[in-house]
Amino acid sequence: MAVTLFYFPDGPMQGDVDNISQVERILVQKFEPENVFGFSSPSAKLKEALNRQAPVLYVRLSDEPFEDLV
């Protein structure tokens, strides 16, 4: 299983976001307001999350742990 979490807080954030277990691979990244960049080809669901008011947590689950590594 693979889990992708993108967190868009409404301001600077203290602490980390990687204290999750029981998955083979996890990609977690926070995008504070001044550090959001343009995604080259976001999925429809990610586009929807990007257009919402922060804070937003985008979650994607997959049964292919290496799908983005090829």
C-alpha cells in the first residue's frame, strides 16, 4: 500500500507530519502558503483540494507502493 498526504495549512506549522506506520511507503509534504508551487498535471481530486480554502488535507491511497518511482 502507498499513502500520499499533502497538507496545506492556513499558516506556518510547528512540528512534523511523518509519525504514521503500517505502510511500506509514505510521501508527506506540507505546503505552507508562501511555498505552494504549480503542479504540472494534478488529478481532478488534487485540483479540487488546491481550489479549497486552507487548511486542506489531500489523501491518496494506492495498492502499488512504487507507482511514482518509475
